[in-house]
Amino acid sequence: MNAMDQIVEAALRRAQVDSEMADSDGEPVFIVGVDGHSAAGKSTLAGKVCERLGGTFVQMDDFYRVIPEEDRAVLTAEQGADLYFDHQRLVNDVLEPLSSHRNARFQAYDWDTNSLGEWRDAPASRFVVLEGVYSCRPELRPILGLTVLVEAGATTRRQRQLARGQSSTVWMDRWQRAEDYYFDQILTGVKFDVTVSGEATADAKVG
């Protein structure tokens, strides 16, 4: 069984338990969080999992926070880990409505203009897959039914970043320091339900 199949099976199994324990007749919404360092392979895996589950795909990239670049540049690693993404807007505009079986509508962050851009719809669904670094942060974990960590080596991730055109050393170093703080400090001792290698030939370790 490959990584995707193991994640899907884990999600279906836990979702079934949630349904059996639910007080109401309807099936509760089940949210899968897919976290990991930049360019670890999260988007590809999460998209495939979401397609298999027939769910709604939500990406953290759409909730990057609008901050003047001169202010963003002076944030410490700790501040960056906390402020780069607007997780409260994510909860208010998307996760809370979806958790209540309601359609969600939100403005996605426009990376070219550093502003909130086009409006997007996130239809109500039995399953929701939330993808992106910081998606399994402590504030979000209470509403996640399954947490997934995607791992890849630093060399692999850097090669992928360069292939995407992410060549600014200053920006990447600042970004990486915030990610390192998140995983090394904020998530210290935190266990993920599923750990997956994002390298080309990957299998999943479910725990």
C-alpha cells in the first residue's frame, strides 16, 4: 500500500469512528491537515488525497497575511512563524463554515500584489484537506481529524524551490528560519498521525 492509500485509509477509518460517536444523525465534517517544510511535496500528495476522498481542497498559501514588505523583512523567526499566515481568517472564513456543513467563500492572497485578491468558493463537503506549512499548528489541531507530516531532505527541497523560481537567498533564508522555529520550537514533542516521505519513492509511516 502506497503513501496516499495509507493516508486515505487512515482518514476513512477515523471519519467512520467520528460518525459512530456523533450525537446527530448527519455525518460530521472530517478535516485532514497536511503540513511540512516548503517544497517537501505537500501540495501534490494532498491534492491526490483530496481527489480520492472527494473532498474540498484548502491551501494555506491563500491565507498568507498582507503585511508591508518592509515590516515583514524585520520579523524575527518567532514572529514570522506566528504572523506570516492569517490562521484566524482561515478559521473564520473557511474552516468554521465548512465544519458546520456550510459553503465557504473567501478572498485569496495575491502573491504578485501583496493584497487580498480574487474571491474563491470552498463548497461544503464530508472531507476537507487543508494543505500547507503551519496547517497543523496548535491553534488548528482541535478541529483536525488527521494530521499528516510530509518530509523531504533539504537538498531536494532547495532544488524544487529553484525550479519554481524561488531564487532570492535573503527571502528564502528568512522563510526557512521561521519554518525551522515552527517545527523545532512550536511543534516540539507534537506527534503527527501520519508521517510521509516527500521524496520521489515514498512510503508512509502511520502511527
